[in-house]
Amino acid sequence: MLERLPSMIDGLVPAASTYARDIDGLFTLIFVSVGIWFVASQVIFFWLIFRFRKREGVPAQYIAGEQKSEKKWITYPHLAVLVFDVVIVVAAVRVWYDVKQALPEPQQTVRVIGQQWAWTFVHPGPDRILDTPDDIAKVNELHLEVDTLYHYKLESKDVLHSFSVPVFRLKQDAIPGRVITGWFTPTRTGEWDIQCAEICGIGHGLMGARIHIETPAQHAAWIQQQTGQSPTPIVAAARPQAREE
Amino acid sequence: MAETVPSHGHEEAGHHEEGWVRKYLFSTDHKIIAMQYMFTGLFMGLIGGFFAYVFRMQLAFPGIEVPLFGVVSPNEYNALITNHGAIMIFWVAMPVLLAAFGNYLIPLMLGCDDMVFPRLNRLSYQVFLLSVVVLLISFFVPGGGFAGAWTMYPPLSSIGAYSLTPLGSTLFVLAVALEFVAFLMGGINFVTTAMNSRAPGMKMYDIPIVVWMIVIASILFMASVGPLIAGAIMLLFDQNLGTAFFDPQRGGDPVLWQHLFWFFGHPEVYVVLLPTLGIVAEIITVFARKKLFAYRTILYTVFATGVLSFTVWAHHQFVAGIDPRMAHVFTVTTLLISIPIAEMMFVYIATLYGGSITLNTPMLWALAFIAEFLIGGVTGIFLGASGEDIYMHDTYFVLAHFHYTFFPITIIGFYAGISYWFPKMFGRMMNDRLGKIHFWGTIIPFNLIFIPLFVLGLAGQHRRIYDFTNYPDLAAYQPVRVLATSALLVMLGFQVVFLYNFIASLIRGEKAPKNPWQANTLEWTADSPPPHGNWKELPTVYRGPYEYSVPGRKSDYWPQNEPA
């Protein structure tokens, strides 16, 4: 449902994964929810400053704010804030569950390795299986096939890094000593930035990479060019199902 | 309950004339210690501000020779942002808001002659000064200052081969640990003084809100800092003694540090927020001539905030590799904490209703705090919502959000407090006209710096990157960075107005009467400035601090010490 809300981020960074539109929709939902409160508070605030500016012969009123009839001006808004909070929590938790907790079955798996100060991306080779001799390792270049459900295995060789793909709205820290698994499904072709989002030393500012999302034909050609072999197609049956609502 | 024995901290100092060194450097007088904290904090603020100027110049004009600094190398850039953050929080916000205002106001507002433990108070400042010296030395050791962000995440901070600043890292952690020790001592003093040394007749609900806030902030600090001091010692051991608490290759866990850090780090936000909320409460009641709306409700919301603030820390770590199921819990607690804070804002706004509002300099700052902090508050909701934080985490949206909280807290809070209590502290009035020029010259550029940074954050721009033109998708936003930097230059320029006003008013400002604002709280019944020992005869309290515009009285204020 969230993905049907208009996106305020799309104009700045395109949305190129299945869950990117959900995160954009969640942003819009929060923006509207807190926006109402923000604007209301500021309008009342400035109106009060204007309305009760000092005027000769008009003394201030004596209001302790301890009686129920006075306190309701605080109590009702604050209960209403609680309602808005619940709505936001429900939406946020759903998006989080989808992106970070649920782990749908992959069609392909890539390995992402952070180190001072570059990304190494290990792609499955023509056999389409990771950790076989025909894997394709590239530095600072990630090549993906559009509309394919990928798992990533995120590792770090030294310090903390963070694998951040703005067009996917995805971010995950890489921790030395751990392999963290997550997923994404690219939804549109193009080439964009990957950044390291966790400070990792002198070269942190240079630890950028590019993501290349390709059509099946382009991707097959790329594998062919890298290895000299033409890849087997990704099994059609393993294509991602339409996402349940 | 409020029976008090006059405290006797300055017996050894006596009331005879003292030498300059004894009076100003080794004083046990709470007011002098407050000034020591304040001027040290302001000095550090100049350094932190200068750092911001240097790295903002680098971001707007990558590679240029920054005037007064030179070309910024990548590691210098990292060291500048690291120390800017650490200085502004640990060496500006804490000493100025908590220690300076706390030390100055607590005895004066409670009606006693000094802190309960004056010598502990002096020791607290001396340890703090030592932490400043250690930090300043760290900038000049081989390799330069620490450059791994103020959050000091290991293994970058723990292993010299990764950070390339082995000495700087150690000194940085040591300085932070010393600073914590100093504030532990100060905190004990604040809490004990407020509990034991109130003027006769001052009940718990007669304590001015700012004192309550500083006391609760001290309790929060003391309750949260323990794990981090332990963590800092562990980090020092990892750096220098070959232990492996945070080294995964030898069985440690780097994420442990993040828990220790943020378990302190989030309550810390409220440690600095509360004093400013208190300052704002004092100022809006005086200049709206209004009783504070729902005094007890404010106290309860502060207690609630304090308790909740211990349960939200992992919202800083949503994407840091914690168990994804944990994120749900921390999203709920984080959004819950918005409720007491929102309620407090509502109470402040409600206090204005029915007032008689004078817009002089202190009042402008206090009102600006409310208006600006609301932006900081509502933008926090985006980040507390786990699903949204996946995208927002570590972007400029986060950066803009916390500057919309910390700038109002630290900078606006300080200017509000100093312009309000300046007559009491120094016995002279500040120039209101210059004060207003300084106010607008600070507030307008402040918004022009950080609103554009929200947009950059939405565009996916990450923090702590020294040259964004290396990123094809981000390079196009360079004009926005130039705008933010230009606004910063304007804002820094306007601080000269404050400096001039401060010094000129010190020298030839109009002499301040005892109670220039016609306020109720006890500090205004002492001389301006109060002498050592504060009062010849300690005051007695007959009522709460916010009895303004009481019906049937001729004057619209009713000092706490005036017999009925």
C-alpha cells in the first residue's frame, strides 16, 4: 500500500528495487503525519506570540494549567500524537520486516566484500552459481540482471564499512568476522552510485563504486565478455513471484 | 524537609582578600567555577566552529587552499569532522549548559551560599581542563588527531594500522574518558546540593524548572556513562595493551562498542537538552509574565523522558548488524519518546497563552529554541522509524536532523541563557539592539545551512566524505553545498557582533540593578554580581517560582522570598 503514495525522493534518486517505493511511500506517510503537527504547532505558536504581545494596560492572565479543563489542551493533542505514532510504527515495522527480516529465496547470489578502500564484487559466472571457479570478481563494479532476486553476502576484510545503494534505498554495515546476508531485486536498468556509508579511514571518501543494472541480454553479454563463455539462463521458475500485499 | 544548614564550603578560603590566582584559578566558589567552565567551553566552541568552517569550505570548494588553514587532506578532513563533533558535544554543550549554568544557578536559585562539595567542584573543573589539554595535544602528535568519527567505532579506532593515527586515537579516547570523570564529580555535586541545600521553605515543587532539569540531566548522565567509561578503558587496552575486546579476528566483537557507546550516547542527548529546556522555561515565564503551564506535568514528562531514554539506544544501530528482530522494539520505544517531548513543547507553547510578551533578546532566543527544536524533533521520527532508517541512516538527513536538535540546544540555549543572566553574572546590562542583530544574523543563516542539507540527505548523500564530486550521482548538487557553506560564513561572521557586545557590555554596559527583569527566582535577590557567599543573609522561600500576574496584586511578579 505504501508504494502507492507519491514519492518525494524519486525526483532526487530514482527507485530501482522492489522495496524502494515502499521506503519512499513510508517517507511520504511520515512527512504528512508529522507535517500536520509541525505546521499546527508553529502556526499556533506564532499566533500566540502575536496575539499576546505586550500592550499597555493589558495584564497577563494567571493560569496554572493544573486543572483538568486547562490540561485538556495538552492531553488531547498528546493522545492524538500517540495515534499518529502507532500508525507510523506499524508502517515502519512492515517495511523493515520486508527489507531486513524476511529473506525470500534467491535466484542469484553475489558476494560483496568491503576493504580499505574499495569494494570487491564477486558475481556468479556462466554457470550462475557462486563460489565456483568461473566466478567473476570485479573491483568497484557491481553488475546485476534486472528483475532477478539476488542475495548478497556482505563481508569486511578490516574495519566497518557500510554497503549503501541509494537507488535501492538499501544500506547494511559490513562487519569483519561476519557474513551478513540480505536481498534485493533490481527493477530498472541503469548505472548509479554505490557508497561506503561508514567511516573507514583515510580513503573513506573515495570508496565509491558503480552499480550496473542490465537487461538479461546485456548481462549475458557482459558475462560472455568477462569469461568467454555464454551463461546458462537463470531458471525461469525461480523468477520472483508477484509480491504479496 | 527543606531545613538547611548553611553550607560551609568556603571556610578555608575565608572572606579576606585573596590573590588573583587563588581567586580565579583555584577558587572553590561555584560562580568562579561556572565562569571557568563557561570560558573554557566557549574557547573550545571557537575551535569547533573553526573546524566546521574549514571542512565546509573543503566541501563547497574541494581542493582549494582554505584561508587560515591551507589545503585539506583526506585524513585532515576526517580529523576535523571527528573533533568538531566531539568538541561541540563533550567540550562545549556539556561544560557550558550543564556545568556553567548548573554551577552558577543551582546555589543561587536554591538560596544557598555554595555547592555542597566545593572542593570536589574545583577538582571537577581541573580534571575537565586536563581533558581539554589532552585533546588539544592530540592534534599535534605524529599522525595527527583522531580521524575515525566522534563515535570511535572499532576496529578503526582500536587498531593503529587501520586509522593511521595511533597516538591521536589513544589521546582522544583518554580525553573523552577524563571528561566523563569530571562530569561525574560535577553531577554528584548538583544532585546533592539540590536535595540538601534548599532555602528554608523551598519544597520540591518550588524548585525552579531549570534546576530540576540540570539535576535530572546529571542523574541521567551518571546512570548512563558507566558502561561507556568501561568501554573507553577497554578501547584504550585494545589500542595499547594488545587486548581484543573489539577485535573480531581474535574473538572480540566490534558491535559491542556500539552498544556501550549508544547506551550512553542517547541519554546524552537529553543530558544536554534538559538544561536548555530549563533555561527556556525560566525565560518565557519572565517575559510572558506568566505562570508556567502545568509545572508538575513538565516534571513528570521529564521523568518519563529520562527513563525512556535508556531504552532507545539501538536506533543508532538499525543497519549496524544487530538482530533484525531487535529493530522493532527500538522503533516502538523511539517513537514513544516523542510523546513526552511533544508534550513538553505543547506545555511551553501553552504557557504563552494569555501572556504579555516582550520580545527582547533573551525572549527571542528562547522562542527561537522552540521553533527550531520542533524541526529537529519531527525529523527524528523519520530516523526512528526502522524501515525509513534503512535509507536515511548516515546520510545528511541525519546530520541535518541532529544539528536541528544540537544547535538549538547548545548555541541557542547558550545565547538565551547568557543574555538573560548576563546582568547577574557581570553586573552590567547587555546591549539589546546588538543582541537582536546578532540573533537574526544567527538564526536566518542557521536555517539556510541545514535545510539544504536535508535535501542532500534525501538525495542519498552520505556523511564524512571529503569530496562529493568523486561521486557521479552527487556531483550535480555542488551549488547546494556552496549555499550551505556561504550561509555558515555569514553566521560565523555575525558571531563577531556577539563577541563585541559581550566585551563592550562587560566594560561599559549600563549598571545592572539586582532584578532587571522583575523575575521571581532567588538569584535576582542577590547583588549583581553576587559576592562570595551570595547573600549576607540567606533567603527564605514562601512560594513557587512562577507566580507572575497573580490577580489582586499591584505588581505582576511576586519574588519567592517575599513574605506574603
